[in-house]
Amino acid sequence: MTVEPGVPLRTGQREQSDAWYIERSRDEPERFAVLFDRHADSVYRYAARRLGPEAAEDLMADTFTTAFQQRHRYDPARADARPWLFGIATNLIGRHRRAEARRFKALARVPSPVPHEEPVADRAVARAGAAGIRTDLAAALAGLSARHRDVVLLVAWADLNYEEAAQALGVPVGTVRSRLHRARSTLREALGGSDPTAFQEAHAHE
């Protein structure tokens, strides 16, 4: 799919929801470009944190290509397409589980900050006051099971709340809560009691 710049709003026209553009794109495919304009950067950052910047560009493009192909199945009752897009991205990342685990293990051996790596580890350092948590966090993430890593990173790195993470993964909210609890417990133990996802708790509401 070739994505062109988004369709501009006419003067006085209110901004429409993601669902509106997806529904219109069924007959007017060029409308889908607005989804790319709105969410491509956040999908790219999520992919880059999990797989590295080299793979992120292709994975982001594949996410929107898949979304475009599946747009006829999108539920128009869901105004915000972020959970759907991050769900597609997470499924695509699932094809690179070994690469992701190798990446986190490699980061665990790097003593200094890595270019293009930011957020969770840096915020955890500031919040928990634990110097060097970056390498410990990378090692801990490498040790999580795939399903636990997916849910904790959708909340921590994609900034989805519990209900949105459930939509992204196609599981009940209770399952998200259970997996997140287990993942955070595992991370706390690996990090000596500090919680690298605590800064997101205020946003992880139903």
C-alpha cells in the first residue's frame, strides 16, 4: 500500500474519529492515509523499542498495510484505532520473538545508554532512583514469556489502558490484569523490588 499525505480538513470541518476515516476508506481508499498520519510515529516508536530502529520502519509499514487490507473488518463502534493498530503490530512482532529476545539480552550487556532507546528505562531510573536499571530491565524483559512481555509493553510503551490492551490482544480485560500482575511481579523481583511500569499505572485504567 502506498500511503499519501492525509486528506486535509475543509475549513470549519470538525476532526473526525479514526473509525469514521476507516469506514469512509472502504469506498474511498485514500481516506485511510489519515490513520497513517495520526499514528505512524507512535507505532514506529513502539516497534523500535521492541525490535530496534533497523526493523521498525518495515514493521510499521507492514502494520499499516495489514490494517488497510483488514479495514473492512474494523468495528466502527471503536472510535480510536490505536488498540487495533498496536494489536496488529504486536502480532507482527510475534514473528520476531527470537530477534526481540536477542535484542534485550544484548541491551542487558550494554553499560551505557543506547541511541534511539529512551522512555521506560529512563523513567524507571528517575522514579526508582536505581542507577543502571536499563541493563537490568532489558535482562528482565528478555526473561518474560511472550504473552507477558506483550501485555506489559502495550501498557508501558504503547500507553494503552487495560481495556485497550485487551482489545489489542483479543483477550478479556481480566486476562490483561492477570498477565500484567504476573509480569510486573517478575520484573520487580528481577529489579530488586523497583517497578519499571509504575509510572504508567495512572493511565492503565479501565
